[in-house]
Amino acid sequence: MNHQQRALLWLRLAAVAVMGLGGVVLAQTPQIGESAGFTVVGPRVFPTIIGIGCLLFGALFFIRVMIAPDHDLIAEVTAEEASTDWPTTLVLLGVLIGYAAVLWPLGYVVATALFFPLSSRVLGSTHWRRDVLVGLAIGLIVYLAFTRLLGIRLPAGILSGLL
């Protein structure tokens, strides 16, 4: 398989992934709870629009890649693939999956305080103390802003008694 064929395969997989994301969003949307009072726009409207949009644009992208491949796009994907540092990308993906796994048990603040310095380290940072402090600050500020100002609950985890 040459570079252009591999690039075309990646474009097709990207289109299928976008359609899959739309399908997941639409499948999960009915599980969003409705509020007790009257609302003009319920909480399911925007996820439904996003899910339909992902399905529609993913399908259009797939058709575009299958019927009339864009050779400039294929050349760009080929160049990007050649210059991508795949080990770093895969390690960062693993860190992100780990973050998702510990988000509920540890809570948003602690998980973010761990995620930020780990991902910074993977990307080349050598300033551990600064990264830990920034991760803790981001986690705490975002947690407090969402829970106190916006009324959106984020998991408190092991800090539930303190927050």
C-alpha cells in the first residue's frame, strides 16, 4: 500500500469516525433528563442537532472521499502522516484515556491536577512543580466556575467533603 492509498484509507476512516460519533450522540441523547418546568429549548435539542450534523457531514465527507477524492487533501494527509510523532500521540492518547478512567473516582480537580502535568511531560515540559500547580489551579477554577456559577455538577470524587 503506497502513501496515497494509506492517506485515502485514513480519510475514509475519519469520515466513518465522524458518522460513528454522530450515531453515539444520537443514541445517548434520549438519556438526557428533562427539567420539571417548561422550557422553550430542552436539553436534548443541541445534542440532537450536533448528532445529525455529524452524521450528515460525515456521510458527505465519506461520499466525497469515495467518489471524487481530493488530491490536494490526500497530499496534505500524506505529508502530515510522515511528520507526525506517533509514539507521542499514542502515549498522550493513553494519558487521556487514563484521565477519563479516574475522573469519577478521583474527581475533576484531582484528575485534572494529575492529567495536566502528565500530558505536559509527554509533550516535553520539564517543569514538574509549575505543571502540577497549573493543573491544580485549572482544575479548581474550572470546578468552582462550573459548580458554583453555572450550576453544572462536576464529579468531586475524593474531595467531596472539601468542595
